[in-house]
Amino acid sequence: MTETPQELPNSDLETGQPEVDADALLRSLRRKEGGWVEWGQACQTLQKAGYSPQAIFEGTGFEPIQQNQIIVASQVYASIIGVGVPDAVQTHFWQKGSDSLYELRILTQTERAAVATFVVEKELDIDEAREVARAVKDISRFKPPEEFTDHPGDAVALQVWKSAREKSDLQARSILIAKGLRFAHSATARKKIEQLLTDFTVTQVRPAPGLPVYRLEDEDLPRILPVVGKLPLTKADLQAVPIVEETGAFQLVQFSGTGAWVPIPGWQVIRTAEDPIVLLGDSDRLPAPLPGAIGEVVIVVDRAQRQWNDQSYFVISEEEQLQLRWFAESPDVPLLGRVVLVMRPKKVLDEDYTQELWQIDE
């Protein structure tokens, strides 16, 4: 690698150059010329030029998941350079550490710079970098106890302090206390953790509430049909109605536009919702994974209900992505709506059985 961090070339997005020498970029990536930051910039430039991640993989050997990591990490690197970090931190991440920087994507630019500096100072590995990033993200949502500052070390120390207070096993408690003392930055945070050496009070763990899960049955499952209009009607009116396609376990209705509908039974929780919308998800990817077979579920969110309570899950935005979260305390992040219902599809033991005409009830 011949270039220094100060000689980092600007991306096409920054320079506004319309022309991209794709062949040169592909050849450079294939030969692994330069460092990982340049690789990330090259992959991003190629993708913006219309190359798919699969095409880049076939031309360079960089797998799509690796492309995503180094693109995001190079963006994080550029953001911490923009904010300003010590030369040692800049040089360290110029040479290595893309996996650790990738974990900082959930933070603001200022937080990224602080955590990146802390990672280098403490020589943290990727798992520890991920833990610090999540702790800093969490502490930004709530007002922490006054003993803990917003420094990355104190953010981890706060999480450890909370966990240690919930442990009755002295060995597990001692391990956490040692970890907290290792990460604590301020004298007040350190003193707060040291108090656990003599205070053996156990704080009861507050369990998260269960999700409001329903399952469809035959009598609950409606069907959505298109309406042509009121007679008299013409053949053109009839032909103008789009074909309605029902897909999936929940019979989603699609048409030749940008929207879709899904039928939801008129349960009271649905009737009382003021502004309900539907999200689709997988049962094992929920904040409280559902037992039983893994499958698609419908998540109904009332966007009008944005007042926090500790018995509900809410939708928030992280990295411009919607996430479902439960908060034991009122968070300092905007709540976009409350989860009012999670619906499983109808359980069908033999789907072919129901298709036989002679099996239909008379």
C-alpha cells in the first residue's frame, strides 16, 4: 500500500465525476490493490454504476456479504475522519479493523469517532466493539444515572452494572464487576461499580411482556374481492378491474400498482385501532421469538398509539430500518406506533385435503 490516509482518494459521489473506469476498478479489486478502505470505495462506485453485487463477485472474488461490510465500514471510516480522531486511530483503521468499524454503523458520527478511539485505546476485538456500540446506542435512548457519563467506557459499565445487580451467583457477579471496572471511564462510574463488592442486594429481573399473538381459524379468514361498480356497467368496466392475486399464508392481495392489502379479522383490537398498518415478519426474528414452527406472521401496528408503556412493544427507526422494541423505561427515541397484534396463519394439516370438492361442507 503506497498511499497514506491523508492521500485517500475521493469517491465518485464526493467528486461528482460521472465517468467510471469499471474495468480498472474490477482489475484493482481482483488483484487486491491498495487497502480495504479503497476496496470498499471501489465496490460502492461499481454498485452505483449499475453493477450488481453478484456481478462484482464474479469479476473480483469479493462476495456480496463482504462487499456490504467493507462499503459500510469505509463510510464509517470517512465519517470518523470527518469528525476528527487521533492519528493513531486513523492509521490503525486505515490498515485493518473493517469488521469493527462495521459494528459502529448504528451510531451517530460523533459517537462513531468516540467508540473508534476507545476500541483502539482498549485494543478491543470485534465482539467487544459490537458490545460497546450497542451500549452507546442504548445509553442514548435513556437518561442514565448521574454517576455514568456518555463516554463509551461508562456506557458499557452501565450495562454491566445493571446485569451484575441481577445476579445472585457470586462468581458470575464478580466476573461482571471486574468487567465493569475494566471499562469504566469516570471515577463516579468506577465507584458505583465498586459498591457492588459490598452490596449484595439482588435486583429482580424485569421480564419483557409477551407479544399479543392470535391465530387465524376458518371462520376468521375473510376474502377481499374487487368491486366493478353499480349497474348499469359496460364490458370495459368489467375488463378494467385488475386481476386479484392472493398469495402467502395470509392471502395478501396484490395488483398492478405499488400497494397491497391483507385481510384481517374484525377483532376488537383491530376495530379500536385508529391508524393500523401491517408489517410482515418471521416468527423467529421477533424481539420475543414465538415458539413452534418458524413461519411468516402479520404484525399490526397502530401508528396513532405513540405513548410509551412498559407492557407493549413499539416500532422505532434504526439506520432508517423499522425495528420492534420493548422498553422497560421511557426511551428518548421517537415511537412510531404500538404493536397491537401479531397474527399467525391458519394451521392447515393437509392443504390438499381442503381443495377436494367433495370435502366442502354442504
